[in-house]
Amino acid sequence: MSRAFERFAAVMDKGMALQAAMALFEWDNETLAPEEANEYTARAIASLSEQYREMMISEEMKGAVAACRSEGGRSETEEAMLREAGEEMERLSCIPAGEYREFAKLRAIATGVWAKAKKEQDFRKFAPMLETIVEYQKRFASYQAREGQRLYDVMLDSYEKDFSMEALDAFFGELKEALVPLLRRAQKACADVDSRFLSADYPLKAQEEAARFLAEYVGFDFHRGVLAVSAHPFTTNLHNHDVRITTHYGKRIDSSLFSVIHETGHALYELGIREDLTQTFLGQGASMGMHECQSRFFENIIGRSRAFWEPIYGRVAEIFGEPLKSVPLDRFLAAVNRTAPGLIRTEADELSYSLHVLIRYEIEKMLIEENVPVADLPEIWNQKYEEYLGVRPQNDAEGILQDIHWSQGSFGYFPSYALGSAFGAQIYFHMKKEMDLDRLLREGRLDVIRAYVREHIHQYGKLKTSRELLKETTGEDFSAKYYIQYLTDKYGR
Ligand code: ZN
């Protein structure tokens, strides 16, 4: 490491420390912090976020990056760190300080306004706030846009590079055509599946024990991670020696079981990143889409398969006790794999899930690119649910207000959920050519599967883009066909 790079690394350390502090506050807010702390924590986060911005565009940072760039002989990793720093500096410096601060403040209260409106099932109470957020996001995107680049493409780019509206229109177009009719057929076939035993009254202690058992079985390392409870399950990553996941215990045990597997998938990714990338700009997953690829791969493709459950079902059923104990594995699998289109994305089954995402993508595009008025959104939302999923929300809470994302200013985020599922299916088809996945699962050899994804995906952190990782792992560019094939094979039966 050269002198100049050492200087850069020292400034990067400060940036990473601020990021870790923000992540920890957010984690605390969702898990342990008392209700009254919320507003004050939000202020602290806003202040830290401002400090982070100032640090990233400081003369110190600029000087350190420039000094590195003027010398030669950098490693590939160092080069990538400088690239990430450069992009982050560009992103942060194009927004005027005053607007950045104002938006941080707005963001801190917006989720509260959204939560209240959702509780009262009244979109009108959130609509003015949403209008302001959309204005900010469009303005910020216009500062960042390259010549001729459309605003929604700028937003998409910040979550998933190389997947613009053009690529996503094609992707979602294929999905819509294949999945809407498949869903109608599969729904009829699943109508008789009895899943009542999943919502029986199981003791909390049993649910906690099963969650811990599953996390460990899939590969979560409790020496480098924590499992806690929050309203909505999520993963927080400080670095590859401290990854925190949450779950929730509610009416249905499958909700918690598969959330744990999902978040463990996210955690394995972060835990598997190479040591030389720890606490650097590259020490996190390649993109939102690649992250969802890992979580949804373990949750659905692996976690809902017969082979996964064969060696452990007896043990898990034993933990829960009756009535699960008397339910044969086949009935359990039918229940956790049935498709029943509903209104809520986070509770959606594997088949209808992408249609929930498609609806959000179409609405975001209308909002950002076609200037559709915010007031029209509830009706547009409801119509689309009726058209694609055959269900219609009865109120705003189960319709337009259900997701937190827009209140946080996240536009362009949703497509990564569907892309991730599709990445996962592409990798799965390729893996099957290289190993007998079913046999490995039946033998409980998840270590072999983990080693494979670690070698091909996890270790690189943000060193490569998701498109590059996909191409290097599977030998071909991204294609939606594997995902459609996977769902057709599974639900066409
Ligand atoms: Zn996830």
C-alpha cells in the first residue's frame, strides 16, 4: 500500500465509522429503543448523515483521492475503492448543502407521518408529504443525471447499476405475460390446501427456539451476528464481523420461519465478504438486487424445497409440538408453497410476489416520468391489484400505504426485489449443472452450497457489479427465462 493510499484509507475509516454509527442507531430504533426516543434518534441520525456528507466531500477526502490517482501501481481492489469513493463524492456533492439538510430533516419525520396515516387508513394524511418527497427526489435526480438520462433511470441506477427502464420494461413485460395466467391456474389448484395448522397457538418460546435453530442450520454465525425481534424483519450490516438480523413472531409460524431463512441469506452474504474489504467502501453486497438474490435463494429455492426439510422437519415439528408434530412433511410443504394472491407484498407467496413488485414499478414510473398526481395513486393502485392479482384493497393501509419505502424517499428500490429472485433462479439452474443440490440438501450439506455462493458472489463484496457477478458465475448475461422456468416448473405441476 502506497503512502497516498494509506492517507486515503485513513479518511475512508472516518466515513465508515459514521456509517456504522448511523446503522447502529437505525438498528436500535427498530429493536430496543423506547418509543419516545424516536424523534431524538432521528435528529442524531440526520446530524450524522450531514457529517458524513461533509466528510466525504471535504478537501481532505478530495486531496487523498487525487493523490492516489496521480500515482500508478494500484491493485484492482484499491482501484475499486477509489471508484466507489469517487461515485459517492459525486453523488453527494451535486446536492446543495441546504437542500441535503432539509431533506434529511423531512425524512426523519416522514416515516412517522406515513405510519400514522397507515394506522388511520387515510392516504390523504400522507399525500402532501409524499408530494414534497417526490419533488425532492426528482430535483436530486436532476442534479445527478448525465446528459439525456431520465430521472427515474437515475433513481434506478442508485440501487442497481446497468438496469435502466429499458431493461426493466423488458424484464417485467416477460414476467407479466408468463406469471399472470400461471397464477390464475395455480391458485385454483391450491384452493384446497389446508394451512390452518400454521396459525395454531404455538408457544413463543418454541418459535424462538425454532428461529435460532434454523438460522444456525442455514449457516448464521452467532459469534459474528445477533438475532433480535422487530416489527418488520431486516438485516443490518456493520461489517463482516457484526451482522444483525431480526424476525417477528406473529400469527403464522411460516412467516417467522421463512423470514429467518431470508435474513440469514442476507447475513451470509455480508459475513462472507473478504477480510481485506472489511470496513471499506467495498465491504458490503454488490447491490440491492444481488442481496435479494441471496436472501430469496435461501428462503425460497432452497428453503421451500422438500430436500431442505427432509433432514430437519422432525426436529422443527418437535420444537413446536402439536398440532405441527402430527402434520406429515408433505402437508407442511404444500402449505408453505401454496399460492394465494393477497394484498400485502411482504406476505406474498413466491409466485405472486413479483407481481406486487411490478405494480410498484409501474406506479413509480408514472409518478416520476409521467407526473401523475399523487392524489390519483390509491385508485391506480387498487385497479392494478385487481387486474394482476385479482384482489382489491378495502382501505389505504392494505393498499397504497402498505410499504415504508416512499416515506424514506426510496424510489427505484422495489425492482431489485424481483431482479434478485430472477438472479437467484439463474444461479440455481447453473449450480444444478455443477452439483447434485437435492442430494446435498438431503444430507444436510449446506456448507457446500454456502461455499459455492461465497466463492462466486459473497467474497467480492462491492468489487464487481451484479451483472458481472452473474455473468462470471453462470457464463451468461442476465436473463429472465430461468426465473420464469423455475416458477413454471414449480407451479405448473
Ligand atoms: Zn430482503
